[in-house]
Amino acid sequence: MAPKQNTAAEMGDTRRNIIKAAEGLFMEYGYRAISTRKIADTCGLTQPALYHHFPNKKSLYVEVVRNYLYEMQTGLERIIKRHPDLEDSLYRVTRYIILHQPKKLSQMFHDIEYEMTVEDQMMISQCWSEAYQIPISSIFERAAAEGTLKDPDSLKATTSIYSHIFMSMLSHPLPGDSKTLDQRARLYTEVILRGLSVENM
Amino acid sequence: MAPKQNTAAEMGDTRRNIIKAAEGLFMEYGYRAISTRKIADTCGLTQPALYHHFPNKKSLYVEVVRNYLYEMQTGLERIIKRHPDLEDSLYRVTRYIILHQPKKLSQMFHDIEYEMTVEDQMMISQCWSEAYQIPISSIFERAAAEGTLKDPDSLKATTSIYSHIFMSMLSHPLPGDSKTLDQRARLYTEVILRGLSVENM
DNA sequence: CCTACCGATCGGTAGG
DNA sequence: CCTACCGATCGGTAGG
């Protein structure tokens, strides 16, 4: 019985399967909590077979993150290009992020900070910046130029800090699951743009 | 040579030392990433000695979280009782939380959700509610009664959701370390109360 | 509170 | 892509 050997096309399929299975597991439970055996089981492989596609666990994780961030970047850039209005753009971006964000984005940050090498951290933080920071900051930049946004200098901030705060708001899902996606997105947009107080100014 | 045996008072000291050492480690690196040996080393003990003070790793973690949440509750209640004004109160609470919050609060949530038993989760979520949710909601409740806060119903929300969003904003520290504590707290207070847009209403 | 040690599980390798 | 296996590390226990 010859051991199974796949064609190049099948290899590529298997590789994509592994990345998608690992994405779901890593993002929900974290890097340390997921063993290579668990990932292999989910794909219907034995654990050593993973090492035919990736040199080690860490580089599989890096591929998962790169792949996820690239998809997010593509999605956000598409929305922002098509919707120039500040509130409309923020609402659509919020919807998109809530829908596509892995359960715990902060889990991902933690794993990158404590489990990856410095080189990987730098590469990933570049991808992160291109996927989230730059697209969202560009919304605020555009609005600041139009005069519909508070001048960042007046708050001793920047549009980059604005986008950081906005992303933070979205990173912990609201507890009440009764609300619709639309309601959640409208609530976040309202709060980030106009705040909670009644008397404005 | 008789093995070392401590008095009851010394036992209590050792216990507190363990909790404080474990707090720093667990909150920064996460439950799984910190071994019982690492905690013991930090306290100058051998690993099996920990089991003289706590039945297992999980119950030590639970004590760490309870202790942390209780200190936070005391601090927040004291501030809120003394400062009735909405903006003033939020500013002081923000300062206090930034100063006393463990590096990654979301790390704590993840560990509680995935590493603790359901019974411990229920007990801790009770403590969490008393430490954060109830005190911060009470600020918003008071302001809503005064009419200085947007009616939660009008946004299909509640003061509890307001406080959840507010806490989310604070849970990821701002990247630029150049800003002072005061600047950070003022920025958060401004954004949560009045938002980022210029035209209000 | 220590020394000595256990069974389980981990990431990764050898060899086919 | 599989079987078989390694060294390291983990949480926890025995016994004094």
C-alpha cells in the first residue's frame, strides 16, 4: 500500500482547508489553547501531516492572521471607496466589522504580542495597519477635511487615535443577543459621532 | 532538620503574596501561559508549596479575580458617591480605571469564559457586575434622570449597554505612550459624551 | 514547606 | 500522508 501522495492542486486545497480550520479555532480559543492535533483532527488529517504544509505551528498561525487581515482590508476598502458620507461610511464599516470579526480580536492581539517573534510582529502590525488603521483613519481624514469632524488637534489627538478608539468600541460584542445587526451598527455609529450627552457643546 | 512550618499569620502573608504575584502574571500573560512553577518562583516557593494554600491552579485564579474586582468596586463606588456631576464623575472613573486596570481586561474575560467552570463563571460575573457594571450604570442612570443624558430608549439601548460600550472603549490602551493620564481620560470622556462629529443634532 | 515523582499532553521528527 | 516515537513541560500527589 503506497502512502497517499497528493497532486499540487490537492496540496493547495488541503493548505486552504488547514488555514480556515485553524482560523476558527485560533481566533476563538487562542494560540496556546489549540493544539496541532486539534487542528489536524478538524481537517481529517494526522498531526504530523500538518508539517508537510507548514514548517511549524507558529508559521501556520502567521498565515491565518495574514489571510484574515487581507480579507478584511479588501472588504473595508471597497466599502469606503463607494460611500463618501461620514455617517453612512461608518455605519457600513461597523456592520461589516461586526459580521466578519473573529469572536475576540483582542485574543489575536495578545497571541501576536506574546507568542510570535519580533519579526512576525512587525510584519503583522504592517498588515493590521493596512487592513484597519489606514482605511478607518481615511474616513475620519475625509470628514476632517470637509469640516464635519472635530479637529483632532483640539482634543490633542489624531485621526489615527480616533480610529483606535472606534475599533476598541467594536472589539467587545454587546451582551444582549436580542439586538439586530442593524441596531447594533446604528448604536455604535450614533455614539462615536454624537456621544451620549444631551447638551451638545 | 525539621521542615519549615509557618504560623497562621505567616500563612496569611504567604497567601496574599501568592495572590498578588499571580495577579500580575495571569493578567498580563493569561491563565494558560502562566505555569504554577512560574508563580511559585516569583514568590520564592517551590511549586508543590502552592498547593498548601490553594487546592489547585483554577481556584488560585478565581481568588485573584475576586480580589481584583473587589478592589475595583471599592474604588469606583467611592468616586461615584463623591462626584455627582456626569462629566466630572466619568472623567475620574476613567482615570481610575486606566490606572488600575490590568494590562488586558479582555484577557481576563477570555480566561474566565474558557478555563473556568460554569459555577465559577456565574460567581465571577456577579462580582464583575458589582465592580463595574452597576457603578458605571449608576452614573448614567443619574444623568438620565437629570435629563443630561440621551434617553436610552431612543437609541434602543439601556444604561447597561451604555456602560458596556464605555468599558469597551477603555479596554484597549491607546498606543501613543506620549499622552498623559489626564489627556487620555479627557479624550475618552469627551468622545463618550459628545462624540467626534461637529454638527450636533 | 521541601524532595521526588507521576501521568498527560504538548510541538516536532524519523522513516517510509 | 501515515505510524511510531522523542524530549520538554504541564498540573498535581506522596510522604515526610
